[in-house]
Amino acid sequence: MKIRNLLLAFSCLLVFVAFGVWYFHNWVVQKPFAIILFIGDGMVSGNLTAARLYEGGADHRLAVETLPHLALLTNYANDFAVPDSASAATALATGVKVNNRSVSVDPRGNNLVSILDAARLEGRAVGAISTGSLTDAGVAAFYAHAGNSGEVESIAAQFVDGAKLDVALGGGASNFSPLVNGGLRKDGRDLLLELKKGGRPLVRSKAELENAPAFGSSHLVGLFSDGDMAFSTDLASGSQQPSLSDMVRRAIEMLQYNQHGYLLVVDAELITRAAEQNDGEHVLTETIDFDNALATALNYAGKDALVIAVGKHGAGGMTLNGYPFRQDHGVAVLGTNPFGYPSITWATGPNGVPPPAARATGDQPKAAPSPSAAATSEPAAFYDKTAINNADDVIAVGIGPGSQRLRGFLDNTVIFDILKSNL
């Protein structure tokens, strides 16, 4: 009798504890409905300072500076101290260090589970946005697997065959079309046609994106350019290419209809593209465009959303020099400063003076060509066809549940951990 009573009491205790755990998990510790990750290579301290000055002067503040929690992140790859886009994005997407050029594939060749996969298993809607191509490693690491980031045909095929993104917006339509249709695919597959036959809505312009219904546009794909999208400053009035803010706003409006919440990844790839070409003004304007899109997300996602903005890697080593006046902004902080020095300088890139090339006879080197106007106004210390990545700790800032972990010096894999714990 006593044993039976003890067992009954113990059973009641277990039920009580289980109910308490369930109640605490579902009512006390509420997971954020909206989770948004912004990725931009303007997220290094020098670039943010320069973007702030360019937009409004020394007293100006960017939207990214309003987020309360901040950390500096190391971002080395598994094999190199300086990461490329693929390894850095994979660390954010999966929480695992991989080799450079690897897209969500570990050093042993095993496919890794991304945060979008984990979010989908929790019932959340998932979306991805890029100002570059949707097959670029910076966004592909969240839905595809490849041993080499240059395998864009395979990545595009994976996007169509199994990515299961509820919303995907960006450029790179040529990677989805065969050569006979003016695309880049050599395997003959017309992935755009396959998308349509599979019942996935495909939009190709800003007007089509705006007119797509917010409710019921399941697995919508937007491809707005053949390659990378246009720089934000090149979008004339009436342009049929949406801005980054447009894409973020529409994605949130569509994803928020999922009752279990959503996870959206936004990759501002054009910051890198500008840096690779030693194009300082476009680095700054694209960083500001990234910042504007972040402000849009904060406005549309709600006050209880988890929003994190983080860099992947530094590129080119851009530095804003000289002594602009406190209120100088815009072109006043560019070009040649009052002391005759270039305001923007680079470590590497096409604005460096090419090394002398050997003559056909191999006897005497040719004279170096005269520097271009761009090389004079934004010189690089060493020449390369495209600027190379540099060893910069990147900044991560955040607001909302879990973002309190962004404090001090951390590794970039912590971003995956923060997102995963809040799904």
C-alpha cells in the first residue's frame, strides 16, 4: 500500500515537473516570431566609420549603430587564417569551420545542416535575399552543398531541386538558363522553365514583386538580373529592379503569414563586388543601402524580433584618410583631400600599378603603364585583378532575444548558435 502511494506521488510529481517545463518553454521563454540575419562585408569598423561620414558627417549615426548588443568576431577558415566568402558564410550558416571554397561541406566532404534546414524542421518559413546572384557562396551556403564555390551549375540545380525556400530574391538568372537561351548553363537544363512547371511563382521585375500576393505566394522566386543586381545608386526612377529595402519588406510581408514564424537571411553581396574593384564610393553607398534595409527590417519585423547584422570578411583593405571637417559628407570626403592626398586608399586591387611584364625576348622588362584616374584617386598598394580578402575581425550587432550573447570577442560560429537556440 505504501509503495503504491509512493509510486502514485512520484508519478504526480513527474507530471507536475513535465507541465512546468512545458509551461516555461511555451509561455515564459517565448521564442521570437521573426528572426532576420543580415550579412554584409561593410561590417568592419573602418567601412562603417567611412559610411557614417559619407552619409551625414561625424555626428551622424547609422541604423546599425542603434542595435544595443555588439561583439567582434574572428572569422578564420579551417585551413586559412583569412577566409573567403564560402567558408565565412558556411561558418555563419552551419556553425562549423570549413576550408576555403567549401560551401556547407566539412573538411571530410560531409554535407552540413544549415540554420535554414533547422528552421524548416521547426515549422518556420524560410527566405533568402542577395544583391548578387542567388548562387553566390554568401547565400548558397544556407541552402546548398558544394566542394567548390565555383560549381554554380550544381548550386543552381540544388536551388531548384531541393532548396525549399519560401521566398528567394536576387540576381543570377543566367545561371538558371541554358546556353541556347542566352544563359550560362552547359548541361542544357532550363531551370527557369522547371520552376514554372513545378508551380513555383517566378517574378522578374519590381512591379511583379510588388503585385505578388503576400498570402499564398508559396516558394516564390525573384530573379531581377542576369548577373549581380545593379548598384543602388544606379537605380533610376522607374527602375524595374527592386532595391534591397524593397526585397526585405516584401519578403517579411510574405513570410509573416506562417503561424510558426520565419527566418530570413539577407546577403548584401554588392559591397564585396565594389571592394574587389577598388570602387570606394560604391562600397560606401552599398553599405548605406544595407543599413537602410536593416532599418526597414526593424520597422516591419516588430519589436520582439531577433535581428542580427554581421560581416563575413574584409576585402581590399579600404581606408578613409585625411582630415575632413566634422560636417563634411558625400563627395566632400572623397577624391583628393585638401592636403593633396587621396581620401581613399586600398591595400590590394586593380588600382595598384601592375608589375612590369617581360618582353617577348625575355631580356628587358616593359615600363609600367601610366596609372589610371581611378588608380590616382583611390590607389592600391599592390596590384591584383580583384582586391583580395584581408584579415579583419568583423562586427556583429543585434537586438532581440538571444542577441545579449553578442558581447566582447567571439567567433563567427556563435551566430549559428544564437539563431539555433531561438528557433
